[in-house]
Amino acid sequence: MLRMDEGDRISLTDGKGTVASGIIQFAERHKCNVRISDTSFEPRVGGKLHLCVSFTKNNGRNEWLLEKATELGVASIIPIGSARYNKTHIRHDRWEKILQSAILQSQQSYLPELSQLIPVTTALEQFKDVPQKFIAHCMDDERKKNLSEMLKPGQDAVVFIGPEGDFAPEEVNLCIGHGYTAVALGAQRLRTETAAISVAAYFNMLS
């Protein structure tokens, strides 16, 4: 990050849409004092994307996903347990710092909400009122549609992304029974983090 000094102008945000401008009064290595000159509120534009992801066992890949999804403006990131993977330990404090750094880098005013790990059934209940609901999986399934043909701009959406090894068939059927559409993300088989970022990037382009 570019080092800033006394007299430099700086923008701050609370991660909830409020933006403040000010001038640094003094700057030290671990703290600084800023005189705020004005504040404003930036309403969120477009629909909100909620990513329900069964994270991998590789922390580096998980952290890359968090950083890039934040840069692409997702509204929330929900780690979900699944039949084929259930990550029990999440360094929530470290992940929050990654999100904070990413919104500063991408100059955004909304911090994604990062959930604790929850089961698929809880996520289904939490997002039951979202107008667009999708589950991406790799099985051969005549019910699958291309996400690019199904996703509508300006509307909130929730997308379930499976673990390494994919969702179990019963999990896919459970989601479809709750109004989710099974979708494909292209001809290639994608890693978990690549699939999540593909969804976020396409949704961001539509917003």
C-alpha cells in the first residue's frame, strides 16, 4: 500500500456505504490522525450477489477467492459445509482483514458480509426470499442451464458453489426442491475458487 504522510488527503469508509474525506494530521507506522472534512452516503447500485461456497482445504486458494470476490463487489460470502467437505476451522479474523484490504484496494464503500460456516440447509432457509437462486455443479444433468442465459441484471441472486469432488446428488436435489436452478458455468470443469470468481465477474458485468 502507498505510504501516506501528513497533509495528504484520504478517503475512509465504514464498509456500509458511508464515505468520509479528510486530511492526515499526523502519520506514524501503526496509527494516524485524520481531520474529517465531509461525509456522504453511497447507495448500493444494482442487485446483490450472495456466494455460498464450500471452501477448499487449501487456505491460499480460499484467501485468493475472498480477495477477488470482494474486488468484484459481492454482497456476502457464506462458507457452507457439505457432504463431501466440511471445513471446521476458519480463521474468521484473518479472512475479515483480507476483505477489508480488498475494498480499500478496489475503492469500494461496501464490505461483504462474511458468515460463519453453516450447513446447506441453513443457507437454503437464509436465502429463501432471494429472487434468483442457482446451484452450480459438475454432474451430467439435463436440468442444468447456462448461468449466462438465466441470470437477470439488477436482481439479487444467490449461487451455491460446491467443494472439490462436487456436491452430492442429494444436495443438488435438495436445492432444486427449494426452487434453485441447476446451472453450468461453461464447457470446462472449474476449481471451486475459479467457479466462484466466474460467477462474481459475470454478475458484476451485468450490474
